Amino acid sequence: MMIVLEILVGLVSLSLLVTLAETLVWWYFWNQHLASSVEHYGKKKAEGRGQRAEGKKEGRGWKAEGRGQKAEGQKEGCKVEGDESRLFSTPYFQVRGQKAEGKDESCKVEGNDKCLAAEHDINRQSSWKNAIVFLTGISDYAAPTLQTEQIEFLQAIGEQFPVDRIIAEPFPYENLTAQRFSRFEIWRRLGFKEPPLWVISLHNFWQTVLVTGLEKTYGNAVASCIINRLGFPASADGTLWFICGSTGASLALAAVPKLREQLQVNLIIIAYGGFFRASPGFDYLERFYHLIGERDIWAKLGQFLFPGRYLPIGVLARASKENRFRVQYTGNHQHLEYLSDDFSVAQTKTYRELTFNTLTKLSVWQEKGLESKRLTTQGVGSRTHPQPLPGGE
């Protein structure tokens, strides 16, 4: 009996160490990419200042005429055409077959295969007023795209409300991190199509540990990734919406202080099955909606693991009193079934339809001027090929 117990303890310890190592390697890769993006942007900015100074010295006037036009000698920007026009400073990628003249063609934006160039000018305004960022627990570090049910869920939201942009990509919203990590990923080499459920759970566990213990550092990095991918809003009266699942709620809460400081927009989190603590981020939110399944043990477990969730004082208690924190039940389902096509006999809908209906019926959409474009949920729970999301995302 003792031998069996020792073997089990050894296997659990090995599993924890392996998944921790994977999480740290993944974290290193996306932080390295983020740092190189900031460094490259700084160099480009310095080069631009030097070119302007040289032009003035030689008597050449630098004048930009109209949006997106650059003075002679400077590199042209790349205009992204979708439901809106979005300007990026970088000329290094091709969008829907339209080539930026004389530029590197190595990076394309097609369907869900996104490639964010490192030189994205974070000082340039984008044209969004209402944008949705999807952020869930990152269970598969080598996945280049979201799961099908996640894409379809976001597509349905985009069809329901006239938002300007939806970022429907796995965090950190660029493909290079997943590509680099895939060289170290062992589960597919062992014959799995994706990491086993226990590996997925431990990945989320370590993310929770990191974002709880290093909340400011982790949150600032998450916020920088979002700003790099999304750009700045057209005005300060915009709203950034988070659709979060599981540990994604913790990541979003950690990021909102910097996002509020940098973007100066309203921030709203809608989390299904969220796992989070009473984070200081609650003070920066306009609303936090927690959608919970009645049999979701993991989401309810957070209420007991984090004392700040049930104390009568603190940021969460204050948000509750100010009606900025609300709980909505989505149906009789478990933690992994929010976007499932499994059918609820009692409620005669799929669990994904139940989650979708609860989310879209929240009054905050109308309060923000986003009137529903349809009244039914037909097709929400069906397996159909996803169409392009708003803004080409």
C-alpha cells in the first residue's frame, strides 16, 4: 500500500513540475515577444525623430497630409480593410491579398490565422468604440486558434450586437508564441490530439497561481498584449468588453488597471464559470457579470478559496453594494459545458444556447447603446462553419 501511495505521490509531483515548466516556458516566450515589440517600436520612434531632425536641417519640410499619409522618406502604413478601416504603423504584413507595396509579405491575416506584427504603433488611434476581447484559461499553449465552439459563440455575439471589433484569437493574440512553444510541446508527440484534461487543468492552475502571486506584473503584460493587438479607441467614451471563461476572469481583472490608465474607456467583464479572487481590478470596472452553471463546482470553489470573495468589506463587497458585480445562473450544467452542444432536457436548449441567452439578455448592452440585431438564438448551438467576425477578426 505504501509503495502504491509513493508512486501516486511521485506521479502527481512529476505532473505538477512538468506543467509548471510548460507554463513558465510559454510565459517566457510571450513576454519575450512583447519585450521585443516594445524595443522595436522604440527604435522605430527614435529613427523617425532622427529623420525629422535631418529633414529640418536640410530645409526639407515634413508635412503629413490627411490620415495615413506619411512624409517623403518615411515608411507607409498598412491599412486594414474590414467592416472598418484600421491603421497600423507596420508595413510588414499582407491583408486579404492586398500587398503593402515594397514590403515583406511573410505575415498574413486570413480567417482565424492572425499574425500581429511587432511594430504595431500603440500611439495611433484605431476606429473602434465598442470592442470585444475573448480571454479564457489558456489550456493548450501550442494551439494557433480558438476551439470551434468558442469561435461560433463569438460569431453569434457579433451577429447579435453591432460591435466594431472582436479579438477571437488565443492569448497572447499573436501566433509566434504558439509556434515557438510547439517545439517543446510533448503531448502531441505522445499521440494526443491535444493536451489531456488533467494537463489542461494544471495549466489553468499554474496560471491562477502566477496571476494571483504576481498580479501587477502579469496583469500589466496582459494589458500590453491587448493594447498591441487592439490599438487605441477613437474616443474616450468607448467600451472594452471582456468575454472570459474560467481563469480568464483572473487575467482580465489583473489587466484592467493598466487598460483603464492607457485607454481611458469603460471596462466590462462578462465571465462564464469565472475563477478569480477579490482583485483590486474591481475598482476599475464599470460592471462585472459572473455567469455560473448550477453544477459548476470549480467556479463556486473560488468563493471559498479566496476569502475576499465573501468578506463584507473590500473591493468585491464594494462593487456588489454599488451594483457593479452581479451573478447570473445559466442552467444546470458543469464547468466544461458552458459552450457545449449537450442538450438540457429541462430547459429544452443546448447549454451553449443557455449561456448565449443569459449573456445577450444582460441590460448593459442596451445601456451602452448596442441594440440587439436579432431576437432568436437559432443556430447558436449548431455546428456550422464560422463566418468572418466583425472587423475581420
